[in-house]
Amino acid sequence: MAVVGVADEKMQEAVKAAIYLKPGMTATKDEIIDHCKRLIASYKKPKHIIFTDQPLPKNPSGKVLKPAIKEL
């Protein structure tokens, strides 16, 4: 999972989460939102949630390429 800030008309910036689900795993946007509501402040929870069946792009040192996440 990776989280990035993206442009938002109302708040200038909103939280976007990109989630890679391994084969056999399932999750819904509502489950992710509910999980976040229990653990973090409401303004920190993702407004946009993207699920992908491909691993998130990483650089040679293993860090997620956040600019690529914004494009998903």
C-alpha cells in the first residue's frame, strides 16, 4: 500500500491510497475506510482508494514510486 497527496477542489489536497492485493486476498473500499476511521483522524483517511492486481512500482532500493501512484 502507498499513500500520496493529490489535488482536490475543496481541500487543495486529498489523500489517495493505492493498494496491491496479493492473489487470494480481498478488500473493499468500505472496509479500508472503516479500518482507517478506527485508527486515524478523519482528515487523514483516504478520499480516493485504488486497488491494483499488479505490485506497486518501486525503485531499485525497494521504495514505492509515489509519482507513479498519483497517475493510477
